[in-house]
Amino acid sequence: MAGDHPGEGTPPEELAASVAAVDELDLLDWKRHVSELYARVRREPEPVAAWELWRRERERLFREHPQSPVPADERASYTGPHVFDYDPAWRLSAAVEPMDEKSFDLPSSDGGR
């Protein structure tokens, strides 16, 4: 019978499945934020502004997101991840061209494919 606390009386396997679902949703949200961040960075016409956006938003994700690799009790004072200052000498530009699809099998450590 359920008590005064959330989850009280719920079988452990149901609680574990619930926690796993929340973790998976948080992880999907983290991935969505990162993907959207890179899309925003690519759309920014000014390289320095794009770098600032990337640095600032990554810092925010590391400090605030539930899936941050930074321990929860350290997030409020977290000042990273630390990156080098923007240097235009390291800026790369490349043309991306479509290719024919190619597939191949990679061996695995257990001998399967």
C-alpha cells in the first residue's frame, strides 16, 4: 500500500524502470540541445560570435542540465569546460560533397558481426 512518499509501496523494478525512463529522456534532451547548438553555430555568419555562442551554451549545459557530467553538487560554481581563446589561425573551412553510399562489415571482439 502506498504511503506518504512518492514511490512508496511501488515494487523496486517499477521504480528502476521509471528512473531509467527519466534518465533516457534527459539524455535525449541533452543530445537535442547539443545538436541544436551546433546547428545554431553553423548558421552564425561571424566566426567569433559562433565560437562565443558555442562556448557559452556548452558552459550552461554543463552547469544546468541533468545529464551534465559535472557532479550535481559542483554545478552551481562550475566555470568550465575550459577552452582556449578563439584563434582565427585554427579556423577551417571545407566543402562537403555527396558521395555514393558504401557499406562494409567490421569484425567485433566476440567474432560476430
